[in-house]
Amino acid sequence: MSPFEDKVMSGMRPTGRLHIGHYYGTLVNWLEFQKHYDCFFSIVDWHALTTKYNESAQIKQNVFEVLLDWLSVGINPEQATVYLQSAIPEIAILHLLLSMITPQNWVEREPTLKDMIKMLAGDESEASSKATYGLIGYPVLMTADILIFKGNLIPVGKDQESHLEFARDIARRFNNLYKVNYFPEPKPKFTLTPLIKGIDGQKMGKSAENDIKIADTNELTKAKITKAITDRSRISLSDPGHTDLCEVPYPLYTIITDKAIQNQVKNECESALIGCLECKKQLANHINDFFGPIREKRAMLAKNPDEVFKILAYGNQQARKIAIQTLKEVEEIMGFSVLDQCELF
């Protein structure tokens, strides 16, 4: 039994190796949460199917890659429950039961769903033809992910608080319909989520192919950083730079390095003591120095996939114990038990 009262639930879709934006935007928060809360971290592979259903053969390998990234950065399966969504069938059953009490217009106006459909369709006029039944039910499945463990704290950025309102509405509706106080209404656990720019100056993302992976080699990291957009107003090496106009390297320095290094880089750049190329070389070295031990640990874990999946299997077992109990209680509250009904025949 966990010594912590509050439960944190969060997850990631397995769409490939994670990048440093995932690390600084999400994983550093998880590393802290696992020390102070009862944490449930899920690789949400059913959610991957909502948009990648035609690439399902890649999901198993992607699950392995995400798990390697989590373990290598320090997510500790002895402190947090690390599990695979599809290994917990009770989530799917709860999703079905919750869908029965969820008004259709609630789903249709959910902002996260709207954004996902637009992104998938590319053209708003094609949105209805691109959205599958599974994608439309995404918000209810997300709610089941949270409520199956009675998660009451959900890590989000301040701009994402509205995404939790849907889950709160369903929890409240369930409690009101069945006159209970069973499900907690999930609250946001606000996190500092800095905007991590990719080498092209846009938000770092796997689909944009502008990212630096946690697992990238030193050489690949250097090659990518060399292409990063800097201060477009700086024409020649002798021109003073402008760190406030630098699009990628300096913003990364402010996230990855300490104040002393940031001040040194700022002084050298704005005094024209170093050029942009040298500045980027130094940045690549800082990235490689920090992620070097993480990459070494990841490489060692990757050599023993059976042991890695054993870790996941253990988390699945722990998560399912809780999920089974929750579903049993939900069915009792609803006065509906599949097992009881089967015994009638």
C-alpha cells in the first residue's frame, strides 16, 4: 500500500523514441512526483491507435523505446507504477460503462478532440471523414485512464487545464447519477513546461523531424545542433550577436545549463568573442555531457529486452490489482455485474 494519499496519473503515447523536449517538459516533473505521490505512469497504446491505427505493427517496438527512455532517465518502478494501458482490460470496460452515461454533445465540444481531428484531417472540411469512432471516444477513454486509479492530480501545463474539465464532468455525473461520492474530480497538477524549440525554430516534435532524441549519439546530436537556426541578423563573425534574437541555441542554453554558463555565452556572443558555429558546438557538448550517462544506461537496458519487459509486466500486475477492485466497485454502485448476470444462465 502506498504511503501517499494523492494519486498522480499521466501517460504518453508510444509513437517512437522520446526527445529532449519530452525530458524537460514532462519527465523531469515525473521524476519529482514519484518521490512525493502515488504515481501511475502509463504507456497509452490504445490512444496511439486512435490516429495510428494503420501503423499498429510499430506499436510494440515503440512501447519498448518509450520504456527504455523512461527507465534510463530515472523513472523508478519501485517508486511509481509503470504499466501498459492495453494490459489493463478493466480500463476498456470502464471506458464502455462511462460512455453510456456521457452525453454526445460533451464529446463533440471537447477542445482536445477538436484539435486532434483538425491535426489528423489537415483540412477542416475533411475532419468528419477522417475521425474514427475510436478517436471520437478518445476523451472518454482518457477519463477512464484517470478514474480507474482514482487519480486526483493530473500533470498539465497551465494552458491545458480545460482538458481536465471533461474528466471532472464525467466523474461528477457518475457520482450524481448513482448518488455516491466515489470518483474524485481530477485536479490539475500544474507543471512548468518550457517551450523547447527544434533545430528549425519551431516547437520540437517527432513528426516535424526537428528534434534531438534522448537516445541520439554524440555525433548525431552535434550534426543536428550545427543546423540549428541562430541570430538571423548577425551577418559576419565580427558582428556582435543578439541572444534575445537567437532562435534556437541560446533558448536551449537557458533550459539545459546553469546561470553561470548562460551568462558566459551571452557575454561571448554579444561581444563577438565567439561565432554562432562555435556557440553551437559548445551547446552540443553540454547536451552530450548531460545525456551521456542516460544514453549509456539506455544502451545497457536495450541489450536485455526480456528484463525490460519483466519490469513492465510487474507494473501491469500491480496496476491491474487496483483496476479490478475499482471496476468491481463501479459495477456494484451501478447495480450491474457482468459476472452476476452470467451466473443466471
